[in-house]
Amino acid sequence: MRRRPFGTSVVLLFLAFSLLTRDAFSGGYIIPHQTARGLGLSNAMTAGVNDPSAVYYNPAALGEVDGNNLLLSGTYVNVQSSVENSGRRARNKHDDNFLATLFANYHLPNTDFSFGVGAYSPFGLATTYESDFTRFAAERTELKTIYITPAAAWHPSKYFSVGAGVSFVHASGLFSRGLCLDPITSCTSPIGLEGRLRLTDTANAFAYNIGALIKPIDSVKVGFSYRSRVDLRFDDADVKLRGSFTTATTKADIRPIPLPPVINTGVFWQVRPNWGAELVYEYTRWSEFENFNATFSPSPTFLPLGFPISGFSFPEDWKNTNTLRFGSYYVLNKNWELRGGLAVEESPIPNHTLNPAIPGADLLTLNAGLGYKWENISLDVGYMAVFYKNRRVTNNELEGLPATSPLGFAGAPGKDKYETFNNFVTLSLGYRF
């Protein structure tokens, strides 16, 4: 069979990707799973990844991939999230979301080098609530990211390999909510000290990932990967205001929003020729997300008070998180492979800053998958159920805005209940050249 040139495959990869969108959220706003096989194994693929998604999971493993491949994946995400406050319940209206990833790899003949390229979305979120749930809650919040990553691996021996990738990151963001600008009564009296805010912007940045793979014996692999921090600089955001402001539009400089660094360490064990398992420890530095700040330029004036509003500052105070992932597969025959896994993951969001924009909690995932191979074609399906711990918190995140000088904090504490459950379904189609 005549092989298609690798460059043509890459072009087709990006053309296909451009037709797809990505919105979701998991722990914080990270989206760890990028392929059906990864989903079925609960993302426990730092050491045992054997397809071109090694570009994302561990670039050092590109030398482990059999042949030159193209892998296209699509994911359906069903987000069932609700918030209850003072006897009223609001449900996230952004239930259905879609993700897409594309990966390809190429072994340079007669050398110890392998290359890969990927287009994927490791971070994102989308939540939407009715504006009349509470007057000052977050109404719509979106973050979309796309990483385009070329990567390379050097595998001088069967016992050791290293790899690295450099990513171009494109992101877009949207944030809207109601505002209370009454520092005295917290807008409990209808005297018109209310408004609405909507910010939108795009940002470009760069990132890198590195990896290593050690095989002390034929049946064991130890993998390490590191994905760098990215600062999303939404420094020219369009701002639309509603209410008694002197202007309906202005600009905002938003303090860089971090996509946190992630460290993964995995141990893969080939139990039998047809059975393998991996355990992965993941550490995410969410503590770098300290505040969500914006400065308006020019500063609009809120006419009922006669003071300019220079911006806002929301405390986040997120914490670093630990995650354990376990995945295992069993090869039934030359065509079929069964997969399963589970993970336990901490939430980075403390009680005092939990809000409807990102309703996170500690979670448990249960995963299953099935793979089929026929000649040069592979077809995979994966499923994940995400069970979030219900959270009951008392804070003032639903009622008010921590506004900058001259206004103080305008809000009143409320008791809130958060319930969340996610379904993920991923299909992957692969072709070996």
C-alpha cells in the first residue's frame, strides 16, 4: 500500500481540528483525558502510552509507538451541575460540550529519533446560569484553549529515552455576572445600585513539556512528565456594562490567569503478554491561581454614587492538588482490547471562594473502554463517570462584588449547596502508515 506523505497527514490533522470546538471542566479547569484509550485507562498513561498521544502524555514515549500513525479523537462531555441558595436551585445550562484532539507520529528511519505533533485542549470550562437565580452570581463563564505541539524523542537504547515538546497556546475567555455596588445595604433595598458586567478577550502564549522513560527490565517502565505553566494575558479585554454607568463599553487589563504546571510520575507493569497495568501520581500547582483581577481603562463612573469604578478583584486562593490514577488493559485476541480504570482527585477550590463559575469538588472517576484493531485501522471508545462530592459552603460569593477603591466589599453571606456529575464519552480513530 502506498503511504501518504507525513506532511500531508499533518495538514489534514489541523484542517480537521479547525472544524471542532472545545468546552468542558474537570478538577479546576483542567481536562486531563485526550483520547479514548486514555479515557478508558483513567489517564494512567505516563509510562505505558503506546500511540501518538505521547506528544501530550509523555513525549519520551514517542519511540515506543509502533509505526507511523495518525489519531483523531472526539469527546462528548455531559455536565450536570446545580447550585442551591436560600431554597432556590439553578442548573448549569451548558450541559453538552464537545472536545477534539489530533495526534501524529513519525520515526526517522535508521536513527534514534522520533517526532510527533498534536492539537489538543488540556484546559477549559463552560458554565451558564439564569440571570435571575441570584442577582449577583456569575452568569456565564467560558475558557477555551488549544495547544499545537511539535515534539521529539531520543531513544538511544531500549532502557532509556527522553523527549520534549514546545506548544503554541491560543485561548479565549468570557466572563459575565451581576454587580452589587452598594457597600451599605448589599443591595437588599431596590435603590438602583446594581449593574452587569461582561468581559471577552483572546490570548496567545507558549508552553513546553518534557518527559523521560526508563525500562529497568522488560516488563516494567517508569515514566515522568512535566507540563509548564502558561500565563494567559487577557490585557485588552472588551468590557460591556449595563446599569447607570457613564459609558456602556470600556477596556480591561486582566491579571494573567495561570494554566498551572503539572507533574506526572507513572509505573507501568506488563503483568503478562496480554495484560498490563499502570499507576500514576499527578501533582498540579493550582496555588498559582491567587486572584482574578481586572483594571478598567478608562474607568467608568457609576452615576448613582458619582465615583469612578477602577476595576475589581476576586480572591481565588486555590491550593495545590494530588491525584492518583490507575488503569489496566487486557488483550482478548489480535483484534480486541478491554480497558478499565479509576482515579481520585482533590479539588483546588477552598470553601471561601467556591462559586458557580467553577463548581469544583473532590472527585472519583470510574472508567471503561474498548479497542478494536483491523489491519492498519484502530477504533477505540472510552467512557468515564465523574462523581463529585457534594459541597455545602457558607460564603458571600453569590451575593456581591469585591470592588476596588473607593467601594468596600458589597455582599452578604449565604448557605450554598453544590452538586455536580459528569459523563465523558470519547471515540478515537487511528491509522497506521
